[in-house]
Amino acid sequence: QVELQQSGPGLVKPSQTLSLTCGISGDSVSAISGSWNWLRQSPSRGLEWLGKTYFRSKWYSDYALSLKSRITVSADTSKNHVSLQLSSVTPEDTAVYYCARVVRFGGTGLVTVDTFDLWGQGTMVTVSS
Amino acid sequence: DIQMTQSPSSLFASVGDRVTITCWSSQSISTYLNWYQQKPGEAPKLLIFAASGLPSGVPSRFLGTGSGTNFALTITSLQPEDFATYFCQQGFITPPWTFGQGTKVEI
């Protein structure tokens, strides 16, 4: 059974860097069948995809354009976890942050679509001094 | 980015009711559409993939339909454990993956 366990501080000061970790059990962060993603959820922004990392002979990352200058998503194969770093945070970055696995689902007569099939428990992060 | 819009934002229903939630995309996404259920304090859970596919373990009372820009999630007979918030998500042009704003199903 695959599980994602998030860890990291729930309070970050403005202008500092938000850092969260997502520990993976039951799967490998280097698995070529999926990608490891970070999302956040707030009343004002709803569910927002932030970025991902994935391994296909080498490591790749993709980020939401609005965050590209501030975000890093990376993998640590020795610890089998994925990390999120978001720099220069403001109160607008206050949200529940989730890590999630994306894999492709399909079936007879159906398209094959990327789905968020597994989620971490979520971490409420407040940006405040 | 593809915008996803859901209607209604909330609804009141009773156990046994047939409930339908709709989702529109700002451009055609074929059937690259997923639905998720989220209960308070929990992460979203995959409910429907590819507009009408049912993942293993999801009850058959959840029915997904639609293609192009118009989609619907129907709960054929609402159960007590179905009171939650439901989100649609497009997987046609990514990144980014984009979500609807959610529909809260309340008693």
C-alpha cells in the first residue's frame, strides 16, 4: 500500500522560505510510471497545482508559471521523498499544501488521463510574522 | 490555462436523492476530465477518471458523463457518507492541471 506522509512547519514568516517534505512508502520516487506533485488549497484560490518532479532517465521538473521564480520541487532518492521550497512568501501563500502522485488511468473505450490518485494528508501553512 | 467552472457552488439534498453536479471547461477537453471527492479535514479522493471511468473501490452510484466542454457527476442515490465537496479537474492540456472551484453537497 502506497502512502505519502508530509512534514514541515505550519508557520512561516513573510519573506522567508516555505519548506515541506513528502515521504513516500510503498513506491519509489524514481518510478517512471508517475510524477510527484505539490498542490495547495485556499478559500481564495481553490485547488491550485504548483509543480512536479519526475524521473525519465534523468530528473525533470515543471512549475506553475505564476510561481516559477520562487518554487523548487526536488527528489531525494536516498530518503525516497520529495521536497517543496517556496521562497519570498507572503500572506497570500497561506494555504493547505498537499503532495500527490500523478499516474495515468485509462480503460477500454476510455482515454488515458493523468490523475491525482494518491495524496498526502495536507499541511496547513500560515504565513505571518 | 484551461478554466474549469462548476455549478452549483453548493446544494442541499437528502439521503436517497439523485444529485447532479455540472462542470464546464473554457475549451474542449474531449474526455480528459476527472472528479474528486473531499471531506472536511481530508485530502481529495479520486472518484471518476476520463469523464466516466470508475476506479476500483468507488461505488457504482457515482456516474460521470460528458465530453467536449460539458460534464456532469451524478450520485444516483445519495448516501450519508456522500456529503462532501466535489471537484472536477482537466487533464487535457497540462501543465498546469486545473480544477473547478468545488460543489459542496450538504444535508
